[in-house]
Amino acid sequence: MIAEFGLAALWLAAALAGLQLLGGFAGLRPGGERLAALVRPAAVLQALLCALAFVALLWLFARTDLSVALVAKNSHSMKPLIFKLSGAWGNHEGSMLLWVSVMALAGGLIALIERRLPERTMLATLGAQAFVGLGFYAFLLVSSNPFERLPQPPAEGLGLNPLLQDIGLAMHPPTLYFGYVGLSVAFSFAVGALLTRQVTPEFAKVMRPWILGAWIFLTLGITAGSYWAYYELGWGGWWFWDPVENASLMPWLAATALLHSASVLAARDALRTWTILLGVVAFSMSMVGTFLVRSGILTSVHAFAVDPERGAFILALLAIYIGGALVLFTLRAGTIAEGERFAMLSREGALVVNNVALSAILGIVLLGTLYPLLTEAFDVRVSVGPPYFNPVGAIFFLPMLVVLAIGPLLRWRRDSFERVQKPVVAIAVVALAVLAGVHFIAGVALLPLLGMALAAAVAVGSVMPLAGRSLRRLPLAVWGMVIAHFGVAVALFGMAADTAFQQERLVAARIGETITDGPWTITLAAVEPVAGPNWTALEARLEASYKGGEVQLARPQARSFWTPPQETSEVALLTRWNGQLYAALGGEAEGERWQLRLWWKPFVTWIWYGGILIGLGGLLALIGRVASDLRRRSARAQIAVRRGEVAA
Amino acid sequence: MSWLRWALLAAVFAGLGLFAWQLSREKDEFVHSTMIGKPIPPFDLPAAVADRPGLSSRDLADGRPKLLNVFASWCVPCAAEAPNLARLEASGAEIVAVAIRDRPEDVAAFLERYGNPFTRIGKDDISAVQLSIGSSGVPETFVIDGKGVIRHQHIGDIRDGDVPVLLEKLREAGA
């Protein structure tokens, strides 16, 4: 019964989305008020029904109801409960239901509390949201029904793949979906504003928490994904420009640009059409990313999620949403009144540079990712990698960092060079000192050298907005900006230092042999067989000492799984504040030697600390914005109450 | 600026069209050599086993078309294609080989077990020749004409149905 109940809830929710769409667009015309009055209730009810459907699916997985095809395929009665539950979204159908549910909840929340925008814009926004939602409902109900029953339930489920029983892997898809859904809300707001031509600072303020929320999830998702690739793949790298990595980076770049342009719109009523366009582009990039990953038209490590038919469905949705929104944009953009003007040397000017640079990097990554598809049309097979992305991206990334260091010090509208001369000179001196110091002491390649100098500049510049202000009374949003920008400096320093100073040793070592790698001396004490629940492994015991200090043990493994047969490398990491020793065990070499790959990676962990700081900064800004909105709301309510008393 | 917006729109639809077209196409996962139709780069490999001479690019330009088999003793599909290499040899094809990253005793044991259809076997310990002719794995089989020009590349093991195809390509190369 639970499965049928879930399916019924889903169909009803889809019908309500249809009603919401009709009502939203009826509200744009005179005489449509009666239908329009149904929009907010429909959105709230739709959210409840969708949540019910998702809870029903969770319930089925928790009980391991094997008469449901999805459960039989993806679960097993012996799994720990947490992995039974995460199994609910660890597959195509369930993850689509999760997406739809989160989206419906977001829509319900907006319908329930958001009253700051003109009602027509709100109706159009909720209508657009229902339109996006309907596509996903169709996808679910027509071609990927999560509640489908099996005529003959099997005795046991198929899903006991321990490789997938990983808490990180369980949280990975929801993190991305929260990000994508946040961007879909921003998209709906952009479409709503286009339909009513109401692009105002208030619109940006309403949209901003959703962008921030999406951006935080995407930031943390990318940071976690990068660390996963680093320790799981055993190649010692933290970014490979793989199509799937690019698919997550592109929405992040667009969301970062959107976040900053929405700030300009909110504070200064400028960049109106540009913000709208970015709102459309950011969601487009998440759809393009989903399409590239799921359709399998690009070869990548995520090939397990591939299905060309689903690819066709996503492509159709992509064409309808993005094509439709862009046609609307092309027709309407000319009729949206121009916003406020500003001087080039101003906070707005700096944010425009940020936006242009981020958009350019987005274009570069998009082109590099799709280029193999384009050349295949002419029967030329190419693969695009770091030799393209790194230098070409740096052309825009490095100037953007210069502006990032200085921009937050500038005033809105117009500033003078005399006023910011002192801090700018201070930042430049720090950057040049680091540049010269690193160059003469170490002799480093150009890109990492510039990276380290700019990291220092950004670190100094990012904390300068705190100077001369009362730290206790500083708004949380400013703290958020400072911490996020400082995080950029930290991550950048980690990337540059690792690239410049990492020391790799590839050796075939005998038992008892001692190897030096940078400041480390490492002794191969033993290689022993060990066994796990469904694997056997060779485990090396490495005794490592940093600059002759205390001996630490590292135990890298070369693992062989037998269901399915697969070889993996379990690297061993020794973490210090200033870097990591990364050890991977290869196979046996001739003459009782063992292949060892050792890397000393100075400051590599700072990359992920920086990523976490960036996300934390976003979170502070989000809390600050929402809290001040709530304060303003209750203040307004009090005024209304007082007025009421006076009138009485 | 409105032309810019239309250009953007056109670019987006062109991109969507590209996606749709790629999606509808059969996916070819093989990386084909870009050396097909070009003369084989000069090389001179020592012998991989005692009873067969080594292989040089001059041997491949002696006027007679040949099959060049890229193999290794540690490669399972190479063992699987051995009967079909024997059939090709029996049909009159001259087959030479390059052994990739291998040890002489292992190659000898492999040929002992699965048969030796090769007239010459070069020893390519660092895949230098393999890479120079655009081969990305083992086994692969190339058709080389009498002037030493690469005419055809077969990727993967030779299945039963591939034997007549390779013989036909060899005949064309000789014409």
C-alpha cells in the first residue's frame, strides 16, 4: 500500500503543479485573479504531497520492501539502516524524486513566506517554478517510476555493493541537488521578473538567499569531490579537469558571478539585465552538467550513471527551459529599463570586472569541455586537459584576484584613487615581496609563483575591510565576505605551493630500505597480506619521520576486491599543518622489490581548508541576510500593529 | 547590443543541436591511429626471442605487404587471437610482430604454448614503436603495404569474422 500511496501523492503533486502553472500565468492577465488565488495554496500542498511521496520511498527502503522494483534492485535486508535510507536516493529514480521534492519544498516555502515582491511577479515566479517542476514530474512518472512493483518479489535484494556503502558517497548527490535546486529557484525568479519586467533591488534581495544557499552547497560539494578524487584515485592530484569535475565547476562559476551581480543590483539598482541573464545561465549550467554526466556523451569516471534515453529526456528539458528562457530574455531584455550608472573606479566597477572574468572562465571551461564533442563531428578525436585549462583560465583568473584584493575596499558608485592609495600600495608591496622572496629562494615556475604572490595579496586585502570598524557591530554578511575571500587566498596558496614544491619519489624498494622524500625519511619496514570483508590486500608498513622527528606509521594498501573483481589503491596520508605525505603502494617489482609512490605535498591541505572557509563565509552571509530580513519583517509587523491600535 | 543577444541565442541552440546529434550517434570508443596512410616511422628493434630475427622499418618496405601484430605475453586477448593469427598465416599472410614490455623467456613460453605465426619479432620495451605507429593498446594488428605505408589498423583481438577482412585489406595493399 505504501508504494501505491507514494505514487498517488506524486501524481496529485504533479496535477497541483499544473494548476500552479495555469494560475501563475492567469495572474498575469486581467480577469485571472480567481485562478491566481489558487497558486500559493497549490504550491504549499504540492510541497506536502511531494514530501509525503519521498517519505514513502524512504519507508519502503527502511522496511526493505522487495516487491518494489527499485528496492529489490538497490537494497538488501542486511544493510545498515543508514545505507538503506541513502539507497533511496543512490539511484536514478530515487534521486529524481529527491530533486523534485526539494524543489517542491522550496516552492512551498516561497509561496508561504515571500511577500516582498509585487504579487504579479510572485505569481509568474511560482508559475515558472511549476513549469520547471512539471518537466521533472513527467520524467519521473512516464519513464522512471520509483514506486513500480515487481510481479514476483525476489527473496533478497541485489544492492549489497560495499564499495557504495560510504557516507561521503551517500551525501554527495543530495549536496549537489540542493545546489541545483537553489539555482532553479533563482532561475524561476529571473523568469518571473522578465515576464513582468520588474527587475528591482528588492527582487535581488529576495533572490539572494537562494543563490547563497545553492552556492554554499556547490562550494562544499566541489571541495569534498576534489578531496575524494585526491585520496581515492591514488594519483596524487586534486583536480583533473575531468568532464564531470567541469560539470560541477561551471554552475559554481555562474553562481559566483550571479551572487556578486545580485549584490550590485540589491545595493545599487545596477546590472539589471545582466543579473537576469546570469540567473538563467546558472541553472542552465546545472542542467548541462546533469546532461553531460547522465547521457554519457563525454567519457568520464562517472560512467556508471549513463543512459542515453534518459540523456534524451534531460536534453529535451534543457532545450525547453533554457531555450524558452533565453528566447524570452532576447525579446524582453531591451525593454527592461536601464539601471543606475556608476564610475569604473567603484565597488560596482570591481564587481563588473569580477563578473566579466568569471564569465570568461566559465566560457573557457565550457568550450574546453565541449570541444571534443565539436571536433568529433569532423572525425577528429582530441582530449582537452591542463595544458589548455590552466594557462588560458589563468589569463582571467589572475587579474580577477588582483581586483578581489582591492575591490572590497572601494566605495559604491564612485571612488578616488587617492582615498584607497595607502591600502593598495600596502597590498602591492606584500605581493611583490612574496614574489621576489619565493623567486630568489626557490625558483618556481611562473603560474605558481604568481599564484603565491596573489594569494598573499588577497589574504591581506580580504581582511582590510575589517580595519577601523567595530568588529562586534560588523554585519554578519561583511564577516561572510571577509572569510570567503580569505578562504580563496588560503586555497590558492595551497594549490600554488603544492604545484611548486611537491616532491615525488617513485621507487622500487626492498624491505628495510630507507628513502628520502623532501624533509621525510621513510623506511619500508614490511609488506604483509591483510584481509577485509570482501577484499584482500597487500599492506606496506612505512615508518616515516619528518626531519628526523618522531616515527609515524603509514599503511598504504593495494586492494583486490572480488565482487566485482576490482583493484584499488588505498593511499596512506600523514598530515601535518604544512602539508601531507602521500604514499601509495604499487605491485611487486623484480627481485623482491616493491613499487612505492611517495609524494611530499607542502600545504596541499590548505586547498580544502580554503574551500571550507569559502563555504563558511557563505553560510555566515546567508545567516546574516536571513536574520536581518526577519528583523525587518517583525519590525514592520509591530508598526502595523501599532497603527492598528492608533486607528482603533 | 541586441544582435549580441540573438547571437547568444543562436549559439545556445547550435550547442543543443550538437548535443542532440552526438546523442543520436553510435559511440565509437576506439582511438584510431592518425598514422594510417603514412609511411611507418623509422625504427630498428632487437630480437625478442632467440629463434626469430628482430624487426626494423626497412624490413617492412621490402616490396611485400605484411601484417604487423602488436602483442605481449601478459595480455589475455593476445592469447585468444592466436588461432586466428594461425589461420591468417595458413592463408599465406606474412606476419611480423612487436612484443611490448616483455621478457624474452615469457615471450618464448607464450609462443611455445599458443604457436608462433611470426617471421620476425621486435622487442619494444618502452612502447616507443607502438606509440609511434599510433597504437594505444595490445593486441592491435596493422596492414602495411610493400612500401612500408600503414594501410589499416585493427584494434583488439582478431575474431573469426575479422580474418577475411584482414586478408582482403592485405590483398588491397598488395595491389
